[in-house]
Amino acid sequence: MLLEELVFQLGGLLVFAVILGEITARMGISSLVGQILAGIIAGPVLGWVHPNHVVEFFSFLGLLILVFLIGLETKIDDIKKDVYVGIGLAASGALLTFIAGFFLGELLFGSFNIGLAIGVAMISTSTAIPIKILIDRKEYHTHTGRIFVIMAIADDVIAILALSLLVSYISAGSVSITYVTSLFLAILGFIFFILTFGDKVINRFINFIQKSHDQEILFTIPLAIAFVISLWSENIGLAAVTGAFIAGMAMSRSYFRETIIQPKMKVFGYGFVIPIFFAYSSIFIDLNTFFTSWHLILIILAAGIITKAVGSGFMSRYFGFNRKSQAIIAIGMVPRGEYGIVISQIALAAGIITNQIYTVMLSFIVITVILTPLLFMLENKIGSKKY
């Protein structure tokens, strides 16, 4: 592919995402909807943008910056007391979703293995989207927002353990409990290390480099640290985006967070790579398969929404959350993300699922991303009259 064509695709996708995002924002709808629609129009509809490694790189960079910014908004001291509640809600939602996905695979496709793949692929929630919406709504620094942070981390840990079990089953025909246990302990150790000892080292280093009085360095170094921790996270089996989130949390107490790091990162992120991430997430939809398999997508979509809503949202009532918070948690657990795509790709490569099922799962993931801001908008309108 020619460089000119790649630049055209990247620039066109960015322009579409920014313009449609601004239009939907002025209509009172989340800009995420416009940015995602931009990907559908530029990709499957007009055929201007196709999946390629260059645009995918910028998309992934946008995701890393987004979760890093969310991490900067999060202080570990604010979420300590809600750890067990958040883990419990994440686990109940994941368990119920897996059971539903497994039985759907058995019922719709008559295969135990397909049921396992679909169940595992449906587990993980992409919490970057609902957390961004909560930040926009000024509801992130609330009890519900704090719970979401814990659920985001717990959900990623559950997803990577489920993925490890699936890969172990695919490759060896059995499950290695020893490997999964060691992976779980390594993940916990990594998170604990970064948020305790790493927190102090990182912030002392940032304080030291500020003596140069160069604000650009105070943008570059935190970004480089986030990349290193993301790579480290990926190497131990946890997603790179989780590492970027934890890196942001580690820097949330930095003296330069509000004055330099956050403002510069927002300009780079929201002005360039983050809109590309949301737009690129929807260009993979195969419209032909989408229209021929709409009934399968609808069934899996309904199961995915209901199980998360019941397993996490409804169950939160037993932890003292009011109806508004229950609704926010239920909606926030709707969008699926990168783990679902990765798991589906592994199952496809192993011959467990067909191309049709893969497209169904991909469409399910993209639709949940599109639905989430719309459901939040609906909840906001209903909630303003009801609560």
C-alpha cells in the first residue's frame, strides 16, 4: 500500500471522526457515537478506509492514551475501601455472561467448543468507554465511579485468566490449573508493585526531571513510562491497556499532573489519536454477513446485555446502590472490547469457530460500543425525571 494512500486513509478517518463527533455532541448525543459512525461510513459503507497496520497502530495508541488519561483521574486511596464490592460485582457479571454464552453456543451451533469460545469472548467489558462518559457527565469521582475503576481492573484479570484457560484447553486438550494460578499471582504482584513501590519511584523521577524546566520533557517522559509499563503488562499476560491505566494511576499524585501532564496529553489524545481509535473500531463490520446473520447477532447481543445488567447492575442493589447507580453500572458493563476480539481471533485461528461466527462476535462487540453512549443518554433523560 502506497504511503499516500495510508496518509489519505488516516487523515480521512480523523476528519470524519472529528466532524461527526462534533455534530453528535451538539445534538446532545455523546461524541463517541459520531466517531464510531464515522468509521462505519468511511469503512464498510464508502470503502475509503480498510483495516491496515498503520491506522491500527494509531488506533491502539489512541486506546493507550485514553486509558492513561483515565488512570490519571484515579487515585488509589479513593478506591481502596470498595475493592471487595467491585471485585464481587465484576465476578458475578462475568460468570453469568459466560454461562449464557456457553449455552448459546451449544444451542445455536451444537458445539461444546464453540460454546466455550463464545462464553469466554463475551466476558470482558471495555470499561474505557463508560468511564469516559462518566468523566464527561462529572460523575466519575463518585461512589459509582470508584466502583467502576475496581470493576475495570477485576474484569481484565478475570478475562485474561479465562483466556489462559481457553488457550490451555485448545492447545493441550486440558486445563493447567498450575499455570493459571501462577499467572494470577504474577498479575496481582505486578499491579501491587506498580501502585506502591513503582508509584514512589515514578513520581520522584518526574520531580527530578522537572528541574530542566522543559515542559515538553514532562510530557514525553510520562508517556514513555506509560509505554514501558504497558509493554511489561503485555509480557506478563495482562493487556497493554491495563498497564497504561495503572501507569496513569501511579502518576495521579504527581505535582505536575493537572498543570502539565494531563493538559498536554489531552490535546494529543482527544485532538488526534483517540477519535481514530473509536472510528477504527467499527470499520471491521462485514455488512453482508451482518445482514444475513442479524438474528444470531441480536440473540447474542440480548444475552450479553441482560447478563451483565443482572450480574453486575441488579446485584449492586445488595451492596446499597440506589436505582440510578444500578442503572449506570448495568449500562456501563454493556460494551465489550479488545479481549473479546482477541479471544474470537484465537478461536478462529484454532478452527473452533467459523468466519461467520467470528463476524457475528465482532458485530456484537461493535454494536455494544455504539449502544453504550445511547443507553447512557437515555438513562440520563429518564433519570432526570424519575430520581
